[in-house]
Amino acid sequence: MSSKISLGLGALLGVCLLAACATSPEQEAARAEAQALIDAEVTARQGEAVTRVCPRGSNSWKALGDDIILMEAGGEWYMAELSGACDPDSAFAAIATRSASGSSCLSRGDNVFTGRPRSGERCVITALYEWDEEAKAPPSDQATAGEN
């Protein structure tokens, strides 16, 4: 009898977890709209590719969506594309980097860690670009016009 109860509770827990992970059509639409705005901003502001960036501390970072961070170095801003299991939005509570060369400069293949220490939230830098803070992204209605 106790195995039937355990099995029933396990099934109920599985259904609850699936329901918690599900997103509504409204949430999906809002996420798609936010991603379209980010894509438009990247298109407008992304500059030439660079081989390395030397950021100046943990206060010189901004998240831009789920897989892009902006970092300041020498008074200029740079964009890093990320791949992996980190959450750039939590990077401002705690962020760390690890360079393969051992320097404070970052290049493609180096790691970005976000979240709580030892949480395992690690991304790999896949590309680095100059970032033009002065460039204007198209208005939000133009950025999402192709989405309908």
C-alpha cells in the first residue's frame, strides 16, 4: 500500500513540476518581444570583433538578455556573447571570470561565472565585439514589426 502512495505522490510531483515549467502564451509573447528588442539593439550597436577585453572590476558589467553581457574597459563598452549555463541577470549580485592566460583580460573561450559562489553557473565567451553606446536602436514598434 505504501508503494502505491509513493508512486502516486511521485506522479503528482512530476505533474506539478511540469506545470511549474510551462509558460503561458502571454509569457512566450512577452519573451519574444523582449528578444526582438535585444536583437535590434545588438544590430544597431555591435561593432567590430575584438580579440580581448580587459574589464575594470565587477561594477563594469551589464546584462543584455540571456546570452550577452556588456563590459566596460578603458572607458569603452564591449559586448561578449556567451554560451552555457549562467544567468547574466544574476551577475550583478556576484560575477567572476577566469582567463586561460591567467591575466585580467578576457578573450574567446574564457569563462564567466554568475550567481552564488560554487553554484556552477558558468558560461564560455564565444565572441567579443566593440559596443557603440551612442548608436540608436530602432523604436520598439519597428523592432517587432517583423514578428507579427
